[in-house]
Amino acid sequence: MALTLVLLIIGSFCGCFAQVPLLMWTSYGSSMPHQAGPAAGHRVTGAELQAYLKSAFSTAPRNVLLFLQEKLSVDDFTMFAGVFGNKQDSVFLSVESALQMSPNSLLLPALDASASLSVLNLVQEELGVQALSVHLDSLKKIQLNGAEPALLAIHLPYTAGSQLKETLLKNDKIIGEVLELIRSQDVPYTAIYTGLKASRMIEDTGLMVESSMGRALLQTTPPPSVKAPLVFNSSTGQPCIMLWADTLLATYLGEEVDLGRDIFNGSADTTGSFCNETVSRLVLNYKNVLNLQSLQLM
């Protein structure tokens, strides 16, 4: 089942926060148990990731290609995956193509720090083998054996700023070339693409420490209010559209209302929304707002 990488953000209304996503898929003809994704806004812990991996590798090929990018966030897909139908502008064409050809895929939108930093160790533990760090040239000299587990770790860089798009494009090209090389060996495989840490972090106001007359005064400032995203799932139960927003203001005939209150409290009506490999549409339905009997946002 193809997985559509669509992460929707509405312009200036959105206060977005970074997450470390994990994408996992198998080669054509291989199987992996279907697993429901986490609840909206939930960050997968190391223990939970271990459970996901254990279930996946109960049937998934144990020849594993682990693409570990220095940094990766949901924002990277939002900005550069061509989510508004401009697929020719996507820098993730190899990843998207692999997901479309795969009969099984798993998307975990948000790993917490304990999970993202321990992915390599968790996969090693599950497979019972040590990872072999490789690059494209050295990989050409390796012949995988379908009867024996193997873990090949491909480390990918991340460059912030004006070079980011080019870096992601080069990384995707490497992923495509690695996948093509393994396909030529006709060996079933499982691929994982994730980051060691988020490329964009939530601003965190924690404890302020002030010293006065030899004593420390701890002042706890209120944590930032970050709402869980609205998530629309595909027919297989996998998240395919995610929306973050602090407020969603609408004005009609001089009256203003924050429609975001009904989006992120679990009562959002998304009737009419859909997503597939080529088209995604989020529909938000409201009743009795702004002196209107019904209001539909698309």
C-alpha cells in the first residue's frame, strides 16, 4: 500500500513545531504486519519504537538498509515534498517512489529524543547483528544473503540554510541509488529513513535560575502551549494529512471567530476529506458560526 507523504500547513496561521519522523517500508513482494500509527500529537518513546520494530521484523526482511540523516523533521517534508501537487519540485522522489512500490509501510510522524537517538541500537538489538557503516562505493562490494540478517547503515548529512534543498536532493539520490543496487541483487530488504535529531526544535522555556545572596531562586515559567495536530488518516489507518495551528481566524460581516478551537479539541468534522497517491484534500466543516448555518473550509 502506497503511503502519501502529505503534511499540510495553512500559511501564516500555523505555529509549527519540529518532529523527527521515521519511515519504514519493505521491498516489493515482502510482507510486514500492519500497525496502527500513534495517536495524533503523540511522540513515540524508545520503548514504543522497540515494540514497533519487534512487530515489524516478525515477518519483514531482516536485510535492513538504515538511512540515518543527521537531522530530519516533519517540516522538511512539508517544505520540499511537493505536497501541493507539484511533485516535480519534490526532493524526495526516490523515497516517495519506494513507498509507492512497497506493499507495506509504516510512518511514525514523531519520535522523541530517546527514540531518535537509539534507532541504530534498537535495530541492532532486534536483528542480533552489528551495523556496518557503508557508503555507495563500498556497498557495491557487498553481496547480501537473504538467509542471514544484515544491517547496513548509510549516514546522510544535513545542511541548514540556503543549501538545505540541495542537500536533501543529494541525499534522496543516494537513497535511490542504494535501493537500486540492492534490488539488482534480488534480495528482499527493509528500509528505514529517519534522523538522529530534529532539524527544528520547539522553543522551550524551562526553569530560570537566579542567584541572590548565595541562594538559588527557581522560577518556573509556563510551558509553551503547543496543540496536538489534527490528523486525517488514509483508508489503511496511516496518517496522510497533518495540520498544526495556534489559531485559525475567520471574519465575516465584521464578526471574527477562532475556528481553531474546534479543530484541536477532538471535535473536528473532516467529512469530505480524502488522500491518495496523487491528490490530498482536507475539508473542515462547521455549523452555526459567523451567523452561518454551515461553513466549509478546504
